[in-house]
Amino acid sequence: MLMPRFPLALGAMNYVQILQDASFLELGVLGLLMVVSVASWALIALKATQLARARSQSLAFLDTFWKASRLETIYQDAQKLEGSPLSKVFCAGYEELTKLAQAKEGASGAMAERLGGIENVERALNRASTNQLTDLEARVSFLGTVGSAAPFVGLFGTVIGILNAFNSIAEQGNATLATVAAPVGNALFATAAGLFAAIPAVVAYNSFISRIKVFDTEMANFSADFLNIVKRHFFR
């Protein structure tokens, strides 16, 4: 059975020699791609941990929310689930509802005031949802930028490397396959480095955006359910 040659080619490459033969501009491109790749992997790990925590705590909050009979009890449990966007949305709505209840003590309770009250709760829920969505999306755009720009940065390094290789060959006056293959192959290493930085970033970006959209839908649905409960029990 024939073994694939691509991994063997990678293993046979002399990376030290590639760096020694590279120009300052090529080294700058490779250094930039290395820094960006490390930053991308660190961000992927942090964001994956954040979203996993948000998912597990949101499931725990929903279980508490639908089983508990008192909002005060739910609020106490929700404060312990700091990683859940749904718990943060609920806390914002409950706190606004508590403020309205305190402000209306001794008031006439006119219908206009009641409608204004439920609107205040709705605004609090929407504001909290927006804040949580912004927090979930924080720094995810960096992965999208890396995924779209890194291949072109690597290609730029390859072009510079090929130009330098051909200039060196022209100066030597020897353009055989043996003299051309090695420097051109080394120059293509920059493109491989760009793809190495871009591919994980693109995959992670698409995955995170998809999961964040699910949280956005869940927060909207939860806000609607919470408003219906509030209307039935507090603004009848």
C-alpha cells in the first residue's frame, strides 16, 4: 500500500534551514502568523469554555425556573448561575418587577400605569438580552478576521520568498530544477503557515456563531414566557 507523501514531505523539511534562508520580511510574516495562531487557539479555548458553561448553567436554570413556584426562590438560585445568559435575563426582569412593586405601594394602580409597568419589565429583559449577546460575541470577530486574512498574509510571504529565490538564482546564473525546487518549496511554507492559522479559526468562528444564535433565540423565547407569567400574575 502506498503511503501518502504529504506528511512525509512535512517531516523531511528542514525548518531551521527555512528560517535561516528567509528574509526579514518573510520572518516577519511567519512570526505574525505564529502569534495570531497562538492567540486564536487561546481564544478558541476560552470561548469554548464560556459557551459550554453557559449551556450547562442555562439548562440548570430552566429546570429550576419551571419547577419552582416562587420568583424569589428562582432569583436566589439564578444569582448563583453567573455563567448563564438566561439567568442574567431573568434577574434583570425580576429586579425591575421588584422596583415596580415597591413604587406602586399605595398607588391607585391605574391601567395606564400597569401597562407602563409591563413595558418597563420588557425593556429590562431586552436590555439584558442585548448585554448577554454582546458578551457572548466578544472577541469572536477576531477569529473571523484571522480566518479571512491569514491565508492572504501567508500568500504574501510566499510571493516575497519566491521573488527572493528567483533573484538569488538569477545572481548565481544557475536555473536547474535542483536549484529552483528548494527555495521555492521553502517559500511555500508561508502559505502552509497561513492555512494552519486560518482553518481552525474559521471552523471555530462558524461553530461559535451558530451556538450564539441558539442562545439569542432562547433568550427571546424565555423573555416572552417570563412576560406572559408576569402579565397573568401581576398585571391582571
